[in-house]
Amino acid sequence: MIQSIDYTAIAVPLILALTAGLVLVLDAFLPARPGGGRLLGVVALGGVAAALAVLVAQAVQGGVRRTFCVPASLGGGESCSFVLDRFTLVFTGLVLAAGVVVVLLSMAELTSGRVPVGEWYFLLLGTLTGAVLLAASRDLIMLVVSLELVSLPVFALTAMRRYDGRASEAALKLFLVSVVSTAIMLFGVSLMYGVTGSVYLDRIAAFYASGQSAAPAGVAPGVTTVAIVLVLAGFAFKVAAVPFHFWAADVYQGAPIPVAALLSVISKAAGFAGLILILTTALASQAAVWAPVVAVIAALTMTAGNVLAMRQRQAVRLLAWSSVAQSGYILAPLAAFAGVPRDAAGASVAYLAFYAAMNLVAFGVVMLVARARERNDLDDYQGLAFHSPVAALSLAFSLICLAGLPPGLAGLFAKVVVFRAIVDGGLGWLAVVMAANTVIGLYYYIAWTARLFTPLSTGASRPRSGPVAVAVGLAVAVTLAFSVAPQVVLSAVG
Amino acid sequence: MSWLLLALLAVPLAGAASLTAPAFAGRAAGRFGIAVSALTFLLAVVVAVVFDYGDAGRMQLQTDWSWIPGLDLRFHLGVDGISLPLVVLTALLSLLCFVHLAWRPPDGGRVRALVFTLLVLEVGMIGTFLALDLLLFFVFFEVVLVPMYFVIAIWGGRDRRAAAVKFILYTLLGSAVLLLGLLVIWAQAGTLDMVELAAGHGAGIARSMQIVAFLAVGIGLAVKTPMWPLHTWLPDAHTEAPTVGSVLLAGVLLKMGSYGFARIAIPILPEGAAALAPWLGALAVVGIIYGSLACLAQRDLKRMIAYSSVGHMGFVLLGFATLTPVGMNAALFGNIAHGLITGLLFFVAGGIKERYGTADMVRLGGGMLRRLPYIGSLLTFACVASLGLPGLAGFWGEMLALLGAFRPAAGLSRPLFLVFMTVGGIGTVLTAAYFLVMLSRVTHGRPRETVPVGPALASAEEVRVVLGPGEPVATGTAVAEVEESHPPAGRLADVTAGELVAWVPLVALTILFGVWPKALLDLTGPAVQAIFGLGGGAG
């Protein structure tokens, strides 16, 4: 059998992977001189931008591209491992746009000179490649492999700040948690393969849709349920959902801020992409089994995240728990999948897109402040509006967005989309839990926002950084665009 | 002419946006605020002039654009007889607040920021009354939260932080429940268009879902209105807010809740309303009695006025609960009257607090009519109007609400509503009682100096005795400050020109609507008839 590969379909991950290699080679052969790191940053940025351009071209062209296919002659219909459809395009766009911001933040982080630059960008691009591949994966093996491609570089990135105890601790914690979750997920995946006899998501879906008649002899019907629970648990680790959420705060705080931003947006988006793919394509007919579990996890996750965030005094820890809470909001519509299959997945993806934009603004400003104040406590933000008004207004806007209030319309519409899916799906109790959580969330977001505008007697330095300013500017522009015209996202996912 | 409504929103928004330009220093910002809000008020007056009064039940001057098709959200604005008075009231109170602000800059300084906040607030308030799309209504309903939070948290009194947090958390909880209710309506009826939904009179929504939706929407609006027992955020917020904040909170923000009942809850969910009206009525009369009794127990003038709002809004809710045209008209009338009178009361109370340095009735002493004849008279006028003296605006809303309760809609238990009417009647007596007690304490009697001053007061201990516990410990300089901020009786300044400009329009309108209630009732009447499907113009 000769497989033909559609290189235009895999252009985006290919560009990212080649750029990663290029960065490593350049780092090895360029003479070590001050400012050399900046060149690598520009190369990495160029690679991501080129990938983004290709993606835009693919989106304009429209249509669905497939490659790495198994022909129909080998039993069943034609199944492909790599599919470039609307879902893939949206996720890839999200990951790449977030990637641009993270690379810009990295350029500021790396000026300190304590971190090896070439390795940093190589690993970063590796993660992006994995995330992009994951969104396009349509078989279990490729899903697991690309999920690992997302996770493995992140351990190293977290630990990259050598001689920093917190960073090492964070890396180890992340490593252990991630490895355990992968193991659990692999177990679930192998069970699923054993029951259905296929790794392709569409074939698994066809198997379950046809009823259990084709189940191999001697396989108990409960095996599928076990497989589902194990796969869910594995992904729950990745997206920091309850009860596998405890690692979030320590890891976010210990990691360099660009890595924390990457974890909270790109790595999380990848986790959700995999989860949505498996649940809504492969296991669509099993929704009765997994939807209630997802509903309970969503309710617990948003509550735990919000309650833990209320007590935080450190900016990154607060954002960590807030992002756990936001994971709960993203999960919630999936629980309504049985009632409104189309809207449910769309609402999750839409919320994820809105969340990515607003969260990156927050991380950008936190990065800016962290350059002047190492500890990065919430108290360090007092009076920010008086010495750096633009940064303060950006942060205030993103926090109000995360809280979901006007003028942060992006956040408000995101919440409305999720609420609509839940209410339409008939999950009244989950809607009420989420409503209560919105209020808890508002408490810490508004308390932080109020600090920005509280006058401070002592003078403070004005933190400045070109790349961070560009990153924040980009993220704010996208968030504003989402506020005025959320239709951009809604029509893309719908 | 449909651009008029758009301009009503665009002018304050553009004003707020242009304030971010660095050219505006302190005083210029204040004057700019007056100019922008005056222009907005002018536009509101123009809307009132071009409004077709012969057809007040119909939505006029509509603007209808698609905004977010993915959410079915349309930018749909319009006015009818229910919303027009509220829009004009909002524009008027905002203008008066800016006039007041220019005359007396806020204690916290930062005039530009305050003007910016108030203009954003105005956008939200006017937008709420103009919106004809459920989600758009919700968006505007939420727009006011953050600005009002900052008004209280930055320019408020001593416990401003706690009050501001309580305000925003409480009202957001209400809003979240409101959103769920709106989404239930949407899921059932399949449209967000208020005009279409109101014309359908609940068609397409099952009775059980109507009850669920009315419960959710009602709780959301009741927090804002506020209805007992969801009112506990209100006294703190009103007391701690600066004068302009209290005026807008009482004058407009509370109306957004009651307006929601008239615009969404009752017209769109008639069966849900019929099922839950007895509960609404019961909680309303409990609120009337509770508010009055709480007022009797208050020492702080602003806090007392805040609790009086709970009682007055109880009458408004009782009017809605009757589900009759009379009751609805009463509620809408009471809405406007309360906005005018309580706005005036908070202005006057703020003026008193600025002069005496306290709003504590005991420390104010008596004899205000002698020491500050004009302010004392205005306070008396506002109180008498608020307690519902016939001939002033406060009377009609309460009287008609009780009349509505006398003959509630068919299907509601008449004996129950007769009980409500009786309890409400007792409430009016209690309302009169607390206002008269307050007046007798503050305006009448022998003038007693608020803070004894003179050589006798030289040590910190004595200052502390005078100021009462909880005040900062004073030293010699603080004594001087006390003398400065609490000038002795002879030197208290009476009403100023700036205050008169801000207050007289409210006095005039209170008298006008008191002697000529038909001016307002003719406007709301046809719209109310349309809600109950009785055909326009018959009222």
C-alpha cells in the first residue's frame, strides 16, 4: 500500500516543525554574542506568522482536506488520521494566534540571559506543532502522540530557569501529573481499541452507533464505560479539571510567565480539542454515559477554581485558579451534548476562543508588572492606573471580560453562549451553579480591578518592554474585536 | 427620526470617550460633563416632542439592526408610553447630577474620572429603557454595574469598599438569575424580540415554563428594585455612595428593576405572572411595612431615605402584582414620582451632610428651619411629598396602587388582595409617621449646635466625646479641622444658586405631576392597555 501525503494539508505543522529545527541549528552555529537571542525570537515569530498565513489561505480556500488515509478496501469506509476541517482550522488559528503572543512574551523573558534561548524557542515551537497536530488528529494513536508532543516540551520549558527552586518543583510536579494522566488515558484508549477494534474516531463512532451487536465475544458491556471514564480522567488532568486540578497553582507560579500563559491557553486548548474530538465524534452515541460525568466535573471545577482563587494574594496563582474555573465553564456546554449536539461543542470552542484572548491580555500585563516587581503580589498592582494607565486599563478590561460584565462584552457574550447551550440542553441545575459561580468569580476579579485604581503614595517605576507591549496590544485588539463583533467567532464555530 | 434614540446613547458615550483625551483638567471636565448631559437631555426632550401621543401604546422611533446573528441579538431600540417618561427622567437626573457636581466637586477629587464614570452610567441607564431585545436589555442592564461600583468604591463614605462589593455582588447574582430567565424565554419562544413576545402574550411558552421563567426574571429584577427580602444591599450602597451616586441609584437604577417587570416579566409571561402575583404582592406589602419600621429605627438621614425607598418600591411592586391596568399605571406613576422625590431627598440630605459634616439625626440637632430656612423648607417639602400628601406626585402612585389592590385582576384572590390593601394602607400611615418624626427632630425645635465649639473644646478627649466612638482620635490640629468643617450655627451657609438650579426642576415636576397626574397617566395608559391586550386608546 502506498500512501500519498497531501503536503498542503499538513503545511502548518510542517512549517512549525521546520522552524523549530532551524532555530536549533541557528543557535548552534551563530556566534554567541549579545542580542543573538533576539534573532532567534524573530525567526520563531516568523515561523508562527508564516504558519498563520498558510492557515488563513487554507481557510479562505475552504473545503475539507484529508491525508494519511486508510483506503476503504481495508474494511469499513475510508478513514483518515489527519483532517483539516472547520474545527481544525478554528483550533489551529487559536493556537497560532496565542503562539504569537507567547513568543512575544518570551522575547521579553529571555532578555535576562539566564535561559538558553535556542532550546527555549525549539521547545516552544515543538509544543505549538503538537497542539496544531492534535486539532487535526482523527485517530486515537495520533491524538495521544500529539498530546504528548504538547506536554513534553512544557516540562522542560518550566524547568528552564535553572537554579530556581520553584521552577524545578513546578517542572517535577507537572511531569509526574502529566505522565500519570497519560498512562491513565493510554489504558482507556487501549480498552476502547479492544472493544471497537479500531483507532479511527469515525470507525469507533460507527461501531457504537450500530449498537453493541458487533462487540467481540467475552467483552463485558461495562468495559466501554471504564474506557470512557479513564479517557475522561486523563484529559481532566490536562485541562486541570476537578479532581485533578491541584497542580495548577504551583506549576503556574513556578513556571516562567510565558510558560504559564502557554499552559493556560495553548496546552489547555489542546486538551479541550482532544476531549471534544473524542467525546463528540467517537463517543457521540455514548453521550448518556459521559454527559452526566462531564456535568458534575464541570460544576465541581468551576466552583473549586473560583473558591480557591478568592483567597489568593499572588497574581499568577490567582490567574491559575481562575483558569481552572474557566475550564469548568468550557466543560459545561459539553454536558448538554445529548440535548443540543451541535450547539454544545460550538459553545465550548467559542468560549475557549474568547477566554484565550482575554486571558492572554491578563498574562501580558502580569508579565509587564513582574519585570519591575519580582514577587508579583496583588498589592504590587495598587495604583497601576496612575503610573502606567494603558497597562492598567488593559488589565482592567481583561479582568472585567473574564468576570463577564460589560464593558467586557467578549466575556459576557461567551457566558451567554454557554448559558444558552446549557439551558437549551435542559440542565437547569448546572446553569444555576454556573450563575452562582459567575458571582464568586466577580468578587476576586473586581477586587483586583479596584486595586489598580487605588491611589498609592509611594512612587513606582514604569515597567516597559517593547515585545510585551506589542503582545498586550495584539491581545487587547482581538478582545475588543470579539467584544464588538463576537459573530466572528460564533460563525466560525457554528 | 430613528437616529434620535441612537444619538441618546451615542452622545454620552462619545462624551465619555473624548474625556480620555489628556486635554481635560479638573474643572473643564466638570463643565464638559454638564454640556454632554445637557445635550443628552435636549435630545430626550426632542424625543418627547416628536413622540406621537395619540398612539402612545405603540413602539415609536424604532431602530432595528442585526448585531450578533449567532446569538439572535439585534440592536433594537424604541420608545413607547412606558419608557418615554423614564428616559426623560434619566436624562434630567443625570444633568442635575452634573450641575450639582460642578457646584461641589467630589471629596475624593478626580473630577474627570467621575464625569467619565457617570457618562458611562448614563449610557447604560438610557439603553436599558430603550432596548427592545431581551439580550440587549440585559447588556445595558449590566453596563451600569461597573461604573456604579466605582462611584461608590472611590467617591463614597467611610465604609465604601464593603458597600460597593456588596452592591455589585448582590446585583450580579440577580443579573445572573435574570439571564437564565431570559434564556428560558428564548429557548421556549424562539425569539428575543420584546415587541413580538409582548404581542404574543406568552404564546408558545408552556405554563410551567412561564412560571419558571417568571420566577427567575422576577428574582433578578427584584434584587434591583429592590423587593424585600432581597433589599439588603440597598441601605449600605445608598448611605455610602456620594450624593450623585445616591441620587442616580434611587432615581434611576431602582427603576430599571421595576421597568423590567412592566416590560418583560408581566407582558411576556402572563400566566407565570398570574401564578406568582400573590407572592409578589405579599412580599411587596411586607417590604412596605418592613421599610417603614426600619425607617423609624434609623438615626442616619441618608440611611432612612434608603429604607424609605424599600417601602416606596413596595407600592410599585404591589401595583404590578394586581395585574390590572389601574395597578400597572399606579406602579409606573409611582416609579417616576419616586425618582423625582427621592432624587430630591438625596440631594437635600447630601447638602445637609456637607454643611453639618454628619447626617446623624441626633447630632444634627433641631431647628433647621431656623438655621437654614431654605434647606429646611426643601427637606420638609421633599418629605411631605414622599409620604404621599395629596396634591404632590407621591400621592397618586400609592393611592392608585391601593385602588388596584382593591379590585385585582380576575383569577387573583380578592380577599387576599384586600388584606394587601389594608396592610399597604397601614404602611402609608407608618410612612407618614417616620417622616414626621424625622422632621420634628431635625427641622423643628430649638436650634442646638451640632458640635459645640469654642475654647472649652481643647483636648482630644473632648473631641472624641463630641464625635462619638469610632471617629479618629483627635489632637490639637484635628480640633481645628473640626471647627473648620463644622462651622458654628451662625455661619452655616444656606442653599446656594448651584443647588437651587439642581433642585428646583425636581420640586416643580413633583408639584406638576401632583396636580396634573393625567399628564403621565395618559402616556402610560395606552401602553398598559396593550400589555393586557385590551386595545390601545381605551384607557
